[in-house]
Amino acid sequence: MKRTRYFGAVLAAMLALSAPAGAQTPAPAKDPAAIAALESMSAYLRTLKAFQVESLTTTDDVLDDGLLSQQAAKNTFLVEMPNKLFVTVSSDAKERSFLYDGKNFTLWASRSRYYATVPAPATVRELDDELNNKYGIEIPLADLFRFGSPTWNAADITAAVDLGPGTVLGVTCQHYAFRQDGADWQVWIQKGAFPLPRKLVITTTDDPARPQHSAVLSWNLAPSYNAEAFTFVPPADAKRIALAVVSQ
């Protein structure tokens, strides 16, 4: 079974997407208004100092015989930028918690009662890079911390289309579609003074199975929390282990 790393891979490497072999359909236009809406959303996300997000996701796994197996999960995020993070992931397959207090990162598997703690870099974005590169761990929806950052660049998106109005969980949005290397992706951006992403759908186009990942987001921009929310205190029956380094 293989799983494509969706959000991190989709928005981190923005290259040109070639049409499939033999296809005669011209590439969609690159609508400047759609790019502007994406950049406006990105700039707004960078102004958020603390927020809470609940994400309902579905992810396609490509099985060895090419069949798709869809997995559902519920993720909750509590974030204080630039260096505090608490994430829980709940699905049929696993229960995980990610805690980052600006100094240490802990991964806690509540079902097996194992945890691992390692020193962490100074920001959430640096943490995401280190976890991926060193340990092969992905923070769910990590691109919420990358939209509009210095390493994020919309210039290489090859197609951008405004698909019109839409509604996500009762919230009025504008629906956009984009294309880039290996992926077609859609975002529903909340209308008005708070241009938040409310839904994301990504289709991996360089895999014949065309697996999808989708997420529906509910936001709280004034969360109530204290500093202890980001620090892991191991239960009495918890067992500490070491995180395996990818290269090893």
C-alpha cells in the first residue's frame, strides 16, 4: 500500500504540469483574479496569531493492485504562531497527538501508550521541515503554516480558475481550481473579511489511480487555552521510545 503526501508535496514544489500523452485539450487559463484570491487568503492566514481548527479528512490509499482504499480521519489543531502546536489525529487505524512547545516535539500514540520526545527547532514551519526530512513524519495540513510564507510561491501555478460561489458547512465561499506539477487541487475560500480556506480537495495526477485527499475545515479564531496545552506530561503507564531517523 502506498500513500501520497498531499498537502506538503502539493504546495511546496510548484512546477509546470504537462498534459497527458495524446491529450489535445488546451490547458485551462490562469485567471489573475483566482491567483489574487489565493494570495489574499495566504496573506490573511499569516496574520493569525492563535487559532483552532477542526478538520474532517478523507484520504485515498493506492493498494498494490491499483485499487483505492479510502480512509477517514478527524484532526484538531490548536496553534499559537510561530512556535506552539497541539494536534490530535483520530481514525479507525490510529490515535496520535503532536505537541510542540517551542523547544521540544512529542509524538504520543495513546492506543499503544508509546511516546517519543525530541528537541525541536524554533518555528512550526521549521519543525515541519525537520520532521519530514529527518523522521518521515508529516504534520497534518502543514500547508496552513506555509501559505504566504517566504518559501511559498504561487508564480508557478500553471492553471487557475474561478468556479463560482459555493457553500461549505453553511459558510458562503468562492470555489477555485488550480493546477501544478503532479496535482490538480481545489479550494473553497470564505467570502468577506475573513478569507479562510474552508475546504481543500487535491487529486494526484501523476499516479494512474488519481488518488484524492480532501479536508473540510471549521475555524475558531479566538480559542481559549493555556501554555500547558502544548506540553506533554506522560501518563504513568506511558512508555518512552526513540524516533527512528529516516536515513537509518
